[in-house]
Amino acid sequence: EAQVTQNPRYLITVTGKKLTVTCSQNMNHEYMSWYRQDPGLGLRQIYYSMNVEVTDKGDVPEGYKVSRKEKRNFPLILESPSPNQTSLYFCASSPRTSWRYGYTFGSGTRLTVV
Amino acid sequence: SQQGEEDPQALSIQEGENATMNCSYKTSINNLQWYRQNSGRGLVHLILIRSNEREKHSGRLRVTLDTSKKSSSLLITASRAADTASYFCATDAGANSKLTFGKGITLSVRP
């Protein structure tokens, strides 16, 4: 089944403890992206990647890192999480021709930083 | 930066009625897309309309695009309780495939 898989689904952590949210897609998509969703603010892009070893900042990149060493994986790294990073996170992917197909989203990771 | 703004923010209708949701945006776009999100779950792509298209259909969905007014509408005909969800418009305005989402519309369909 074509899908984007995020792990974990839920995560509660403490301020300052480094964490990684994994994202993997099995559709050979070139483009991958991370979004966070907050009440009243909608979805905001954190980082995106056009292809392997090519990443760029989205609208709210502060406090986050990403890497794209392989085409299928695009992990989101929080080096020193803070409570304002408590949010619902989504990974998404699309073929380069996203104008034809749209994005495929993962099921989300609900992160709570205490 | 928010590009799409949906209207209304919330909509409640009876099963069988039609639901119309609107989206306005600010800059020129390559295409506009609509997504559905069931509570707390991932977004699901519904339909995409390119900037040179005016209307598109997919099953019970009809989307229109007016680039002169920078607006789009999504019509769901003969709504069902299962259509209860949040709906987002998203615009693709650049060469890097970035989608910019609105804040969403909450649709409730009463059985």
C-alpha cells in the first residue's frame, strides 16, 4: 500500500531532551515536507526537501532540523524541545509533479513537551 | 505565511443537503488543492484544479476557480454524515512544490 509512515504516533517528552520523529514513504517521491498544525493557525511548513541531500526552510524552521540521506526517509529532529513545540506534526510527500497528484500525508505525530 | 483563507470557518448542514465552502488567496498560483481531515488524522487529497481550469468534478465534489477574484469554491453535493470533517484549501504558487494551507473549515453533517 502506498503510504507515508510516521513514528511515533504520540510522544510526551521533557524540555531539552533531544528527539527524532521519523517519516518514511514507499512511493519513490522526490518531494517531502514537514508541517505542524496548531489550533487557530492551520498548517505551517517547517522544512521541505526537493530530493536527496536537498533541504530548505519552510515558514517556521526555528528549533527544528531535518536530513534527507535517502529518498524514502525524512526525519524531523528537535535538538532541544521547548513547550512551544507542542503540536501535531505531519509529514507529507509528493512526486516532483505535485501539480498533478497532490500530497500524501502521514497519520501525524502528536508531540507534547512538558 | 497564510495564503488561503477559507470561509465560513464552520458549517453545519443536514444530511442530503449541499455544502459550499469558499477559499480566497492572495498571490498568483499554479494550482489550488482541497484536502479533508478527519479529527486529528492526516489530510487526504480530494481534488486539484490548475490555474488554467475553471471547474472540475470528482464524484460528489465540484470545485471552481476564479483567478481574477483569486477565489475557489468546493461544493459537496448530497452530503452524508461521513463527510463530517475539516476541509482545507491549499495553494501551490511556486516552483518548489510548496503548498500553503488555509486554516480550514469545520463541516458537520447532521444525520
